[in-house]
Amino acid sequence: MKKTEGKIALNGIFNSLELFVQRNANVFTLLVYASTIILLFVMHWVFPYRVDDYIYLNVIGSDRPVQSISDIVESQYVHYFIHGGRTVGHSLEQLLLFIGKPQSCVMMSLAFVSLVVLMMTISGKKDVFHFMEYVGLLYFLNPEFKETICWYDGNANYMWTMIFVLIALIPWISTNTTKMNTLFWRILFIPISFVAGWTNENIAPTVLLLMIYVYLKENIKEHEHNYWRIVYLVMMACGTSLLLLAPGNYVRIEDHSQPLWMELAYRGHGQVNAWCNWLLPVFLLLFISVRFLKSKRMDLSISSKLLGYGGVISVLVMAISPNYPSRATFGSLCLLMIAFVVNVDLIVDSNETWSRIRHGSDILLWIGFMGTVISMVVLQYVRNMGVYIPGPEW
């Protein structure tokens, strides 16, 4: 009897919530998006520069501050030969630091929302509940939210570059590309594919492999050549080559050379951390969703399979890298997260009760994100005022 009453009460809550959202859909959506952007803006405003940000405020190799776009070009030319091939990410960072606050705060806030919208586009659902779900998951499943979102260097190298990667993936795996089958978009995907290849050492090669797989599979199945995709592949490969073959990569490797056993131990440590710590929650969620679908004899979508495999590959390829910090899992997290959400869509779309529970959970996720970030912002603001508060700065 009590279980029945509890179920009726729960259904009543979700019915009331669903009715409210339906009656005020536009207002509710505007409120969620606007509140998210405003909070992100304030967050970026109060968080100070740190560590590498001070390096990129200047032209690389000198003490001269960046004062123009030409200074950024000069700086990245030097950077490419002495430090590494992440020219896209570090150029974006220097641009953001050059324009300064509050303009950079606006750009980074809008970029975060753009990333979420792109994730929704690839998964095929763009309603406000999916927006809240992705925002909440990007916070609670991210092992380094501050280093990938708040920190200028991490924001540019991981969040911004992932935007280009997801755009480049749209013509390959998105379930809703009808509006992008125009000549304008086909041409636009060419430079975007090149830029996406010139982003990060784990994500760019992984996405290139996914593109090659999709092309070969469709070519064998349909016996047709999609020449636009060939161009995208070539441009992606060119960008990835510039990333991986940068002379600065090898200079940095020599600077951090260690005995072989230490390098193997460190790389093994990175893999253990990635699988058993940093990305463990999203791996578990994805595994549970896959097992549930199989138990119900429901087929996984192609996009879910590709992104899931992509997330796994992007972790494994970092075994080659001499350095694997937790923030470098951001791209892997995004791929795995989209795969998980696509699976959840398949599970709940056929069940009205589950769909309502999911909507309620999405709202709770978003409220949790807003509440914890507000707390984080207030703490940082008080510290900026000179008040000592024990605990880690980041």
C-alpha cells in the first residue's frame, strides 16, 4: 500500500513538473540557457590566471607582452619548434588572454554552451532537458572541471579544441545532418577538418581513425566514393600530421627523458588512473547502458558504437605519450558521454515513466551544477578579496 502511494506521489510530482515545462517551454528554455551562461561568465570573471597563462601573456621566447595578432603568430611559430604542435589550442589561449576580461569571459561561456549544443546535435536530441543533462554530466563526470573549463590554458587546449573536433565529426556520425547537406556546409567542413586534426595528440588521431573506418565501411557496403569525405579525411590527416610531427614535440620529449623502466611505469600509471579513476564513472555508466540494451535485445546505434570505441581508443593511445595528466581525458570524456546519452535515449524513449524520471533527474543534475559552481565562485571571490581559506586553490 505504501509503495503504491509513493509511486502515485512520485508520478504526481513528475506530472506537475512536465505540465509546467510544457506550458512555459520557451520561458523555461531561455531561463536555463541564460542562467547557465551568466553563471559561467561570473565564474570566468572571478577565477584568476595561473601557471602557464602567465607564460602565454608574452610572446614565446621573450618577455614582450602580446599586443597584436601578429605577436600571436610570431609566438606560435617559435612555440611550434621549441615546445609542441598544439598550435590551434595555444593560439586560442593567447587570443583569449590578449583580448582580456570581460570579453574572454563572454567567449569562454558561449563556447561551453556551444560544446553542449554540438554534443546534442551529434546525439540527435536538442531539447532543454538534454542541455541540462549534458551540462550536469560535464561537471560531475569531469575529473578536472577547473583545469579544463576555468583555466585559460586548459579551456583553450581541451574545451575549445573539442568544439572543432565535434563539428568535424558531424558529417560522419550525426543522426540529423539534413540542414548541413548544403554546399556551404560541405565547404566549411574542409577547413574545420584541418583545424580539428591540429588539436590534441589523443583525440585527433582517434577521430581520424573513426573517419577512415566509416569511409571504408560505407565504401565497401555501397561501392560508392563520397569525394567530400575523401577531402575531409585528407584535411584531417594533414592537420594531425602537423600536430604530431612538430619539432617542439621531440624537444620536449628530450627534455623529459627518463630511464626506460621509469617511462613504462609512468605510462602504466596514467592508464591505470584513466581506467580506474578519472574516467571510471563514465565507463561504468556506458557499460551498464550497453548491458541493459543487450538484455532487452535492443540494437546499439552506430553513433553510440563509434563514439564508445573512440573514447576507448583515445585513452589507449595515450600509452604512447610520456605525459598523461587527468585533464587530457576531457576529449575522451565527451565521446564516451555522448555514447552513454544516446544509449539512454534508446532506453527511456519507449517508456513514458522512465522518460519523466529522466527529465526530473536532468533538472536535478542542472540544479546541482548551478549550486556547486555558485559555491565555487563565492569561495574564489572571497579568496580574491585576500581572505585566507584553507584548502586547495584548484
